Amino acid sequence: MSSRRKFLEKSLGGAIGLTFAPLLMHGVPPAAPDGPIVLSTWNNKKANQAAWSAVESGKSALDVVEIGVKTVEADPKDMSVGYGGRPDRDGNVTLDASIMNAEGDCGSVCFLQDIKHPIAVARKVMETTPHVMLAGEGAQQFALENGFEAENLLTPEAESAWKNWQKEAKYKPIINIENHDTIGMLAMDKNGDLSGACTTSGLAFKMHGRVGDSPIIGAGLFVDNEVGGAVATGMGEAIVKVCGSFLVVELMRQGRTAEEACKAAVERVVKKQKGHKDFQVCFLALRKDGTYGGYALHKGFMYVVSTQAVPTVMDSLHYLKS
Ligand code: GLY
């Protein structure tokens, strides 16, 4: 048994006054790798591959998640994150991102415009300021002062999608499309330390100034290096209302498996939010012992797991059966 596993059994078992329960993942316990692991939301295999190369070169979990999600921020074909993201209803691409390390430090930016890598700005906020979050013009000014370049992030494809939307200008997110928004990534490095990152352009055609869950620590992302980490994707407002990622980590602290904790967070959304059939919410979690799991409200959520160079795409279980 790895020392990491022993440590977790001791700390979690102590917290609930029980020996550690067997880990069950819809029938099949996930094999906990006795080494590093990278998870990310949806189907961004390239992000995991970049992250895994960083793991192999011995980088910290914090570097790993930043490197991983940056590949998606830079990809104009991904219309839900960074450059190429769908704009708000006034045609502005506005970005949200957060990052959290093994020491419990965190940084975030929200409503940031014209900067391709909000995750790097979030990290800079964490590492060089006394603050956690910078917003809007202040975040942009901070980025420019720190050597980030201003650039137009609205691609012709995203502009055309916006013009098309304007014909009716109805705000009705399409489950798993306009909500298929965020990359959240969790990593455990060779030392067994955890970090997480989350970055998005948010809901397509949102109100100008709208900020979702992704830059809010505890909502879109939470990491506790003694217990585990969680990230969220889907309708940000629904995730904020239940402090989703914090909830998942606290449930794992009480002894739930990653999948059980994600499921319980989805059930909380269902219980508290009447309109839940009209939006998607998904959680992905990694425990300190290397076990992991995800759960979604609707069908269609998947996540990518790396414990070696070739990543595996996993389908998540979901709450609503139709
Ligand atoms: N989950 C991302 C957002 O709602 O903005």
C-alpha cells in the first residue's frame, strides 16, 4: 500500500471515526494509480496530453494544470474557452478563470477581455498580489502591466455564431452545447500534491458583465491537498448556488468516493433548483488516494483521465434518465 494511501485512510478514517470504506465506482472501483494522474472535463485529449508531458518532466501539479488548460485557451476551434470563445450578447468575448495549489493558495480573474490566457493571469494574481480575484478592467490592467498582450479574441466563427444568434436573440442554452463550456483540470504530481484549474468564456450570448462559477473558488474549483479536488462545468448559476466544488470536496472529506460526492452535489442541485431539467451541471473529482469520478445532471458529460501518455475518455453517469 502506498504511503499516500495510508495517509489518506488515516486522515479520513480519523475524521469520521471509522476505518476507510471500500471504494465503489458504479460497481467497478477505479484503479488508484500509484503515481501521478490528470483529469479534465469534457473531451480535451490534447489538454491532457500537454499536461501529461509536464507531469513526466517532473513539473508541479500547479504547472501541470496551467500548461494543460492553456492548450484549450489558445485553441480557436474550442468555442467555449479563451480565444475563439463565443461572445456575450453584445459581441464581447469575456473570460473567467481560477487556479488553486496544494498549499490552498488561489487566484482568479473574471470578466476579463482581450487576454488569451486568463489562467496565467489568475496564477499571477495568486502569486504576486495579496488578493484572490481581479475583475474586468482592473484584471486587464494588471495583465497588461505584467507583460500579457492585448489581442482580439473574437474569431470569425464565433462572430458568425453570434450574428446568427442575434436573428432571434433568445437566451436558451442548449444542454451540452452552450453549456459545454468549461475546461476544469485536476492533477496529482509525482510528489502526490494536488492542484486544479478552471477556465471558460462562460455561457454563450450571456448578459454583458455576467460571471459564472469558474472563477469563484469553491464553486467552479476547489482543492484541499489533504482530501482532494473538484471542478465543475455546466450552468454556472446553478453551481454557485450550491458552492458545488467545495461541497464535493467536503463530502469526500467525510469518506465518500469521488463519484458519490459528485452525485450528491448534483442531487443537491436537483433538490434546490426547480428548473434543473433545462440546464446541465457536471462535477469531476480526484481524491488524495488517486481515485476519481464524475457525475452529471443530464446525459452527455465525459471526462479525460491520464495515468500514462495515452489518455482515456470516460462517460459519466447522470441523474436524469430521460
Ligand atoms: N460553467 C461556466 C459558466 O457557467 O460560466
